[in-house]
Amino acid sequence: MPGTSGSGEGGAADGAAGGGADAGAPGGLRRTLTFRDLLVYGLLFIAPMAPVGIFGTLQARSHGAVTVVYLVATVAMACTASSYAQMVRVAPRAGSVYAYARAGLGEAAGFVAGWMAMLDYLLIPAVAYLFSGIALHALVPAVHPWVWTALAVVVTTLLNLAGVRTAARVGFAVLAMEIVVLAVFVVSAVVVLIVHGAQRGWTAPLTGEGGFSAGAVLSAVSVAVLSYLGFDAIASFAEEAGGGADRVARALLTCLVVAGVLFAVQTYLAALLMPMSAADLAARPAEQGTAFYTTVDSAVGGWLHALVAVSKAVGAAFAALAGQAAAGRLLFAMARDRRLPGAMSKVDAASGAPRRALLGAALVTLVAAVGAARRDDGLDQLSSIVNVGALTAFGLLHASVLGWFWIRGRRGDRGRGRSRAPGDGAPSVLWHGVVPLLGLAVVIAVVVEASATAQLVGGVWLVAGLVVLAVQYGGRARAGGARG
């Protein structure tokens, strides 16, 4: 992809994205994260075995072409990764899409993007904590799920407060464990296929059972893209990454490719081993949620089922750790720009972490997760309302690429009497036009497919954000009038 930095546009972007202490300066975030650390945060938040929970749903929806669903979903999400990679160079600030929308679309759009992303960054960790609590309760029934949930919140919050590098080191160990478990599944599945053969044709996960249906695949893609939510958390650490924006952009794209490969491999093997046809699975929706575990039980054995379940339980808690860290950076960035209470813009001198912002994010997540854990339908209720916030923010991200490269950035250069030369960040029809438009189309399609509850909650949260924005602008106008 073409570079997007330059001495002139960097200054414009920083001004558009908002001020604040420079990374590494006293009172600012510290540039301590390596490329590996960034990749760990992204893969932790996504989870290497994310398809396990929705494998059955995708298999049924796609008429058996589950692997091609993930290949298409990876390409679709590459549009979002590309837009992140473009904008992180324009506005290399904490806050991710909040900073990018400010640069590309203006302050109001930036606030809306940050507000909608906040819903995702606070609730997706709550779902992950709750899933971890439920899974650990299944292993140790004497302890109530809400206790395990609260314990997971406390442990991961303490790690985040200890500093971004400390959390990344522990996260690397957990991620390694998850990948080892995935490798055990892959090796076991290959052995079973060699010894006993596949339950269906070797190309069935790519072509479907009984013929390929593009409509069925696209319908499943709208669900599969949700598996990738979280890789964008990498962009939240732009002010803490050694190597700057280029390293963050590279980590974003690498994370997406690695996740796509892992998802395609595990779903291909599971689809070959699954004892039930896609049509039978579609006729039994109650069995779709456990289809992956059913496949593991029948093909390999209960021991692998238990191993995957433990891995998912522990991994979910640390996915929440990455989400909580990203939420803390978002709250920190918005507070630094006086869009949220300024107290959350403080950075701890010892750890270099935005301690108050992290504690604020942890408190909201704790209340949501523990409250849901005390309800029988808590996981279903909480799961039904996440994702719309992130998808709305993704939409504004793509619009920010269009806004910056075709309007605001070019206008800023002309305002300084500097022409934009080809190769010096000149707009690319492909990367700054076609790709963000395709990404925007994908986002709209997924939002349309979202549950009515998710759309309602997302709409209410958006309206609440617009009210807050109006109050802030009204306050500023009155303050300006008083000074006048």
C-alpha cells in the first residue's frame, strides 16, 4: 500500500486528531511495545479458536461451505485492516478510530466514532469474562459463575495496571497455550482423516454440500466477520509502539492474515470430520452452537473436547484483558481531548499505564459481566447487543479514509501553499477509494443482518452520544459567548 506520511500531512493529522502529550514524554504513554506484543494483543482479542462457537451456524447457513466463508470474510475484513493501516499513519494517536474520524471527518464525527467504539470495547470484554466464568463453573461447579467472572476481571485488571509490557508478556504465554491446543486439534484431525477418512468429499468445505450457493455463503459471511472483531485493538496502542505507525500498520495486517489462516484450517478439518450433514444441522438449530464439540467428541474423543473447553475458558479471560486495555486507551484519548472527564487522561508514572481510564473501563465491564452472570439468560442477553458499536465505528473509519485523502488532507496542504505530489501521499483510487467503499458496504450488510436487539441498543447508544455531543457543544458556545 502507498505510504501516507509526510512532514506536512503529519502535522495536519496531529492537529485534527487532537493534542495531548507526546508518546514517551513525561505524563504520556511510553513506546515500549514490540511487533510481537502488538500481534499478541490482536490475536488474544480475536482468539485463535474463535470459530468454535459459531462453526455450526456457519456450516448450516453456507450449506457446508464453511471454509470458503472464512476466506471471503478475511478478504472482506482486509478492507477494514487497510483503512486502519492508512489512518494510523495519518493520526498515530491512542484512541484508534476516534482519532482517525477526528482527522478525516471532524471533531463531531470523531466523538461519535469513539462513543460507538466504546460500546464495543466495554461490552465485548464483558461477554468474554462471562463466557470464561461459565466455562470455569462447568469445570468447578461448586463455585458460582459470577465469582469466576469477577475473579477474571480482577486478575486481568491487575495485569493491565502493572503496565502494557507486563500484560503483553503474560498474554503471550496464554496465546501460546491456545495455539498449542489448536495444533493438537489439527494434528489429531489429520491423523483421524488419514486412518479413517473424511465424512464427506475433500472439497466440500470449499464448494458446499450439494452445490455451491453464493447467496448462502454471503449470508454466512455476515456472521463470520464478527469473529475478527478485536484485531483493531492493535491500533489503540499507536502511542506505545516502538517503531511508530508503520509497525502498527504491519501488525494489523499480519494479525488479520494469521487469524484468517487459522480460521480456515480449523473449519476445513472440522467440516470434513463432522458426523452430521449441513442440511441436518440446519434442521436442528439447537445443536449448532455445540457442533464443533460434537465433531471433536465423535472423531477424536472427549479428552480433546475438555482440552479445547479449558483453552477457551482461559483464553476468553485474556481476550477480555486485551479488550480492556484497548478500552482504557480509548477512554484516555477522549479524556485527553476533554470529551470525557479529564481525570481519566492521567498516566501512572511507575507503570506508564492510563490507570484511571483502565479502572473506569474495568468497573463498567465488571458490573455488566457480573450482572449478566447472575441471570440465567445473561450470556444470550449480553451477546445480543454487542458488535453494532464496533461496526458503526468501522463504517466511520472507512468514511475517514475518504474524508482525509480526498477532502480534508488535500485542503490542509493547499492551505499551507504546498502541493501534493504523486508518491507524497497522493490519493490512490484503489486504497483510498475502492477499498474503503467496499469496506463500508460490508459493514452496512453486517449491520442489516444484526439482531433487532443489537440494532435497537446500538441506536439508543448512538442517540445518547448525540445528546452528549450536543450538550458539550452547547456548553462551549455559552462559554465562548461569556468570554465575548
